[in-house]
Amino acid sequence: MTEVLVLGAGYAGLTAVLKLQKLVKDQDVHITLINKHNYHYQTTWLHRNAVGVYKDKQSMIPIESVIDPNRVTLKKETVEMLDVENQVVTTDTGEHSYDYLIIALGSEMDTKDIPGLSEHAQSIVTLAKANRLYNRLLTVLSDYKKTKQTQPLSIVIGGGGFTGVELLGELTEHLSQLCIEYGVDYEKVRLLAVESEATVLPEFDLELGEYAMQKLEGEGVEFKLNTRVKAVERHQIKVEHAGLVSTIPTDMFVWTAGVKGSHLIDKSILDSVNGRVEVNEDLTVPGYENVFVIGDVALVNNGHGNPYLPNADIAIQKGKYCAKNVSARIKGQPVNHAFRFKPYGSQIASLGPKDAIGVLGKGKKIVGWLASRFKRTTDHIILLQMGGMDLWWKFHVEYHD
């Protein structure tokens, strides 16, 4: 029997499993999926969990409800070491050997260049961390009320990119209600974003970035642009602007900027940069034709000398391609083409539940309420891309009924 080992059940890993279990249904193949949790969560929705708009169940789906139990075994374990020379993966409960390995371990917060970041910053890179942020936010509001402070309650977001802006949008919409519930004067809340670039949302053009910033400023958000976070302490951060270093008081600091690939990649013998492997055109690791790297831990060149930025679309496409590639090799069939990312033509960032900015097919810009509706539509599209109508139905009807 051929053993396929998949590490991680994010967008790339779970997509690969869902596709592969169908492609090899008539083959003598077993798939083992190792994941920290027994559920998959939608990373692109975590800004809603971080402010309490979504509960856990609204962003997750039990993995065992979507895999074929006759073909796939889920192991709720934590990966500790990759030994590609001996084809063994070590977890917190034992060792797993494989014939084919698919590494889809995802991203984590990059803390190496900023002292105090790992100790004092919140983040939303996982569902657990998004929940931790929400609980911390409630604690901050409660403590502020109890101590009858007179200075502003300061919430600082490090990073004005996609994640930071979407989180700010949710905070401007829902924080005022939380303040009412905890007896805090919302007028005393200071929402501040620190961004190293000259505008927010550098993923978009300047016009859309300016629209987003003006909308958020209209909701009371302050921006410090061209400003870098230099250090994070318990109740303040140090920033640098135009060569000058100053401090900003914080009751809560959230880091949404720098992320890296899994530290397990750097611990292995695989050639990597910040936890990411520059893969071959078929997504295999140079020198290891039975090891595939997909998702955020895979560096794929965009044809212009730069790697694609990680996102859900490319992760899903990597997962599908990888499944087809592994299936073809098991069946002794040729792989006819290299991986090529095909953008689906839309990219949308929410500014709360009623506003958004985005770019649709052929570069058409869209803003406002209509963009926010398109954003909600993409939530459904992601599920359809991952597992078709089966996954969509189980997520929206069976599991969330």
C-alpha cells in the first residue's frame, strides 16, 4: 500500500486531501492527515472572530465530516521534526513513515527582528490566537472600567496591510457596542494603526488605499505611516519615524504585519528562507521528488523574479495541483505541465460588514456596500474551490444549520 502523509489542514493541505481521496479511490493508497486540531478553520474570516462577531463554530468545520474514512485517517498531533532523508515525520506522539509527503504547515508570526513581539503582542494568525485576542480585548475593557483611568484606552494595530485593515474595520463597527456593555466611554478609546509604508493596503493601488484610510479615519482611526515598530513592551511600543524613535502607550498591541513560514521548515535540512522552500515547478523539493511543499511554506516564482504573495486562492490551487501530481505518480502517469497560478480576478478587503474595497476581473475597481457584498460572496467561493458543493453544503447546511 502506498502511504501519503499530509501535514497541515489549512487551505492547501485540506484541499489536497479532498482532491486526492477522490483521485485514488480505486488505488491501494492510504492518506494520513496530521493536524494540531480536529477541525479546519477559515483563516480569511478570523478578523471577525477577533472581535466576537463570529463564534468558533462559524469559522470552522470538523475535518472528519469531510474526509473519506475508508481512505483518510486524521491524526490530531503536533509535528515536531521532518526527516526527509529517512522519510519519517516525528510528532508529539510518535513517528510516521511515508512514500509521499505533502508539507502544508502554514504561517506563523515572525518575531525575530522586534524585541518583545512574541511576549507582548496579540495576533490573529490562528483561530486560537483570534480567540485569545478577543478575550484580551474584553479584559482590557473591564480593567479600564475598574481602575477608572482618565487617559485614553489605547489599542494599536501593527501593520496596515490586508489583515490589519480588515481587523480595524471590524473594530470600528463593533467596539462601541462592547464599550457600552463594559461601561467604557467610547470617546476615550484610541484606535491607532502603525504602517511602515507610505499608505495602507500596499497590495492595492494608491486610490483604493486612500479610500480605505479615509473611511477608517472617518470612524476615528489614527494612522502613523512611514513608521516602523522597533520594540514592544507590556504597556508601550517603540516606533521609528524619519530617524526619530518615540514611544506610544498601549493597552493592547496587535501585530498583523510580518509572518513567516513554519519554523519546522527551517529546523529541517531543506533549503529555506524564513520557513519557506523555493520549490520546483511541480511543487516538489529540489533533490526530493516525493516531497511536496504547498501553501504558505512554498515559494513559487511568479515569472517576474518574485514569489507570489501567499493567499487562500494560491494555496487552494497548489493543493489541487499537488493532489493531481501525487495521483499521477502513484498511477505511473506523466505530469504534463508545471504549476501556474491563475488569479480568479478579484481581490477584496473589508472595511467592516458594510464597506469594502476591491478589484474585480479586468482590473475593475469596486468600493462601498457593493464591494462588501462581493466580499461575502468570496466566502462561499473559497469553500467551493476547496471541495466543491460537497464541502459548501456540509459547511453551510449540515454543520451550521
